[in-house]
Amino acid sequence: MEKRILDFYREFSIYTNSGLYGKLLKKDLPNDIRAIGDLVRRNIIHRTTLAAGNVGTNLDKKFGDMTKVPWYRQPEDDILATASGMLAELYRRDGRGFISNRHEQDKLVVTCRFVAILIASILKSKGIPCRVRSGHAPYFDMGKIGKASADHWINQYWDKKSERWITIDVDGSWSLNEQFDPYDMPEDKFDFPAKAWLNIRNGKENPDRFWNAKPQRGQIVVLWSLFYDFHCLMNNEILYIYGPINNYGNPEEFSKLSEKKLRIVDELAKLMLNPDENFDKLIYTWNTNKEFRLLSGGLL
């Protein structure tokens, strides 16, 4: 792997920047990736777990006793958009920071994107190249939906010893319905959106297999993940509410997109199939394509 690419993924983004907490993360947290992930997971409650309570994957209360979370605590995705914000709140609630026995009422209530951003922030603080990835996970229990692939955010870090990107899923590591190592995931376990998009376009994949939390399903869900993943690859791990400035991600306009516009997305997806080999082309797209880079959503 070229040093300049690894250096790029050592850099902080506005979202992964650890700020004044960087020295603490480097010094106080373990260096073992699995130990880091387990520790992070012990300080987080997923919003769906809080909503469901002590049932399903939390029947054994491994995520904590949801009855001990204050009734007024709501999901904090919209409040804690950055790693530095999450870190500040973790230390505010308990000055010990990342601890294995954090009280339920002091845990953060966030979703997978935010866990992935924390992991990236910690690893970058330790000088380890890391990137957030967005796509779909078919290894969760989706109930009546069957073999659905749910929208999900994970990480990849560069392992110097084996000289490869290792894919890890910290947020989902305690909730798998398949037997594999979430700290060294097999290549075919996660549905990266570039491959999913091209397979749908070529008639090789059923678009209705892909879902998101709205809930919505189909090709547009994969398109959203594709744009998220492109921004993640460019060290810009945008919030769920953000989308491109054009009509690519607008549900009402999606069915009206011209074949010309769809082919433009195809070309981006082809580059993203191998982001390291196509790094320069992706950077060029990032620096020149306003429709892919500029965002709408919220006050944008």
C-alpha cells in the first residue's frame, strides 16, 4: 500500500477529530483492536436497544439494564455529531472516560455511524490508518424481513503486520446471527454499496433485499449508502440527514432519473470497487464533482 494513501487515512476529519482528547486516547486506551472495540461497545447503547428494552439481543442485559436509563434520555445522534463531541460527553458523564463498568444512565445513546466514528478517532489518535465505511449488513436478525441487508456503518484499519485492510464491526459485534469474527470479517459478509449498486443495475441482485431504518427498501437505499461511503472514503463521514445537492437521493425524483445520470453513478461505483487502486481518480472526483460533494439537508 502506498504511504500517501495510508497517511491520508491517518488524518482526522472534522467528524473523527479527537481534539484535546487525543493524548488520552493514545495513552490510556489499549492498543489491541479487539480490546478497544469491546471497551467502546461497553460505553454505548444503540437507540433500538433502548427502545426495545431488555428483550431480543439484550435479553441477557449485555448492553445494560434498559430500565436504569432515565426516562427522559433520547437518542443523541443529532446532538453528538462528532467524535470530539461524543468524547466530551463521555468524560462529562464519568470523568474516567472509557470504562468497562459504565452505568447505564451514563452511556451514550447513538447508532452505528457514531460507533464507527469513535473507533476511527481512537485508531487515528494512535497513528493507525483507519476509515469508516457505509453499506449494508445481512448478518442481523431482521425478523419477518428474512434475508434482508440492513444499512450499517463499520470500519477498516490497516494492519501493518499482514499488510491489508481488516474490516471490523464494533457496533454489531455483540449482535451477530452468523458465526464469524467481527474483528476480521470475511470479504463477503458485508454488502459494500458499490458492488450492490452495480449488481442491481446489471440485474444480478434483488434491490428489495436492501433496507434502511426509515424503514425504506430498494435501490434508492443502496444509492444513499453509496454516497455515504464515497464521503467516508474521502474522510468526510457525513450525518444520515445529508445527501447530494441534486435529485439523486430524493425519493420522489429517483424514479425519474435519466439513464445518463444513472451511468454517472455507475462510474463512481466502479471506482469504489477498489478504492485504493482508484484512489487518485476518487480524489479527482471529490475535488471536481460538485453534485457528489456538496450536500443538502438540515440548514445546508
